[in-house]
Amino acid sequence: RSRIDRMALLQPTSKLTRHQCIGRHVIRAKPLVANIPRAPAGSRVIRTQPIPSSSASSSPSPSSSSSLGLLKETRVIDRVRYQAKLVFDNFDKDQDGRLSLSDLQSYFSYCHDRLGPVQALQDLYANLVKTVTSRPEGRQSAGFEEFVDLVRAQLAAVRANKNWVMSQLPTRELSRLLQKSCLTMPEMAGVLATFRLLDVDNDGRLPLAELEAKAQGIEKQIVDGVLADTDPDNDGLLTFEDFLTSYHKERPTFQIMAVMAANCLAFWLIFQAPVDMTIKAALALVLVIKPQIINTPIIKVWTIIKALIDGFRARQEVGGGGWKGVFGGSSA
């Protein structure tokens, strides 16, 4: 049994083999992996509970549920977590790592001024207050992990609201920023909401020196490596467009060429059609005003083709499988 205990401690939970031994219990890896939250690309996962020492592991666990709970209690380490830390510190006045009910109310008012009266956000605030007030007297406060979960839920609610970002930015500016950053509308909404939450003075500017001094982890690397070089007038203040630079995606050149070719073909077909010139002009005007009629299907088809090609390459790199593996079949 002692040998199994040592195996359970030495083998990381993020790389499970066919069976994983924990204490005297043998559990299958497949259901465990399905219950572990996936981390976004470029992020890491940490435990929120300490790993048991060898002395503690020598005694058998009371039930396998504790082992399952240990594997489930993981937290994603990404930019949102460190950005939430910057906001959390502004409201944790006594620096005890907890936010009281009055601190939470101040934060809710803070968010209302920056994100607006979004009903989904109001529901999040009400649910958190209900959870905190249901606790015993003297423990009615929220910890940092609860605050991170709240911020993630806020950003998700804003991204799900199709009209929010359009109500916050002029249409022409929004279109320009979308094209420049290669982000989607929900992604742009999430970045704008993040910027607003970090904007303590609510003046549309982020002090670069303050970010450099307080940012930690991944966010500190982004501030020093990207944002520090995006202040064009060297005034030490970052606008939203400056901040957006750290979220820019690589411009897909071939995808843009495919979209342009599809638009040219569409216009050519319109003017070659045997219809009245007035109808041709009307159809062309529709394509100019609503380019997504052509662009969205082309981008979706391009994404599917790219996913198939990437899947084929991945199968080849790990030992073959070819197109059968991409489409779900098994290779001989």
C-alpha cells in the first residue's frame, strides 16, 4: 500500500494514465478529466488546496469523494485572474483578503458607473449578496476566489450581450477597432469591460506607472512587454486603443484574400445578372452596407477547413492516422 501512496503523490493529476491511484482507491482517469475545467491556451492551472504531505497520505482517505474534490479544486491562471487582483486590491481597504458587504456594495456601484445597468450583471450582484448574507455573523464577506468568479461571470455576461459594446462605442470607431485587432464582437466587448473595470478614475485612461508597479504574473509580463511600448504620446496614460493592442490577434492573410475574392465574385455576379440596373445597384448597395452577408459564411467555411487541416497535421505528428482520425474514424 505504501508503494501505491508514493505513486499517488509523485504522479501529477494533470497527466493521468489509464488508472490513477490515490490512497487505497483506484479511480479511472476518464471521468476525472471530464470534470476538470479546461484552461485557455497560454494559461496554467493551479490547486487551491495544498498537496497532502507524505505523512498525511500514509493514512487511508475516508472516501474517494475527497480525492475527487482535490482534483476538481483547480483555478485557471490567466490575465483575468491578475486583472481581477488589481481591482480587488482597490476595494480591500483593510487588506485582509476579504470584501465586506459594504465593500461589495461599493464595487457594485463602481461597476454600474462603468458597465451600465445591464440586467444580467444586476442578477450576479444579487446572487453574491444573497450568498454572503446567508453566512453566519462575522463571516459575511467574500474572498478573492469568489471575486475572481464574479469578474469572470461579469465578462461572460457582457460578451453574451450583443448590444452592449455597440452602445459603448461609436459605430465607426468600433468597426475600425474590430478590423485593426482581428477580434470578434464578443471578444471586443470583453476587452472593453476589462478596461472599464481597471479604469479607477473612470476617465478613459490607465496610468502605465501604476500598472507596472501593481501588476503581477502574466499581466505583469504583458504590461512590461507590450503595453509599455504602446504609449504614442509618452504621457504615461493608456487609452482603450492602447490597451487593446495587447489583445490583437495575428491577421489571417489567406482568410482576408479569400474574403476579398468572394466579395469580388459577388459583385461580378450581380452586374452580370440579366436584371434591371436599378436592382443591380440596390443589391450592390446591400453588400456594401452589410458585408457580413458574404464575409460570415466565408470565414466559417475557412475556419472549418483550417480545423480539418490542423487536425490532420496533429494526427500525423503523433504517429499517423491521417484523415480518418480527423473525421472520427480509426486508422488501421
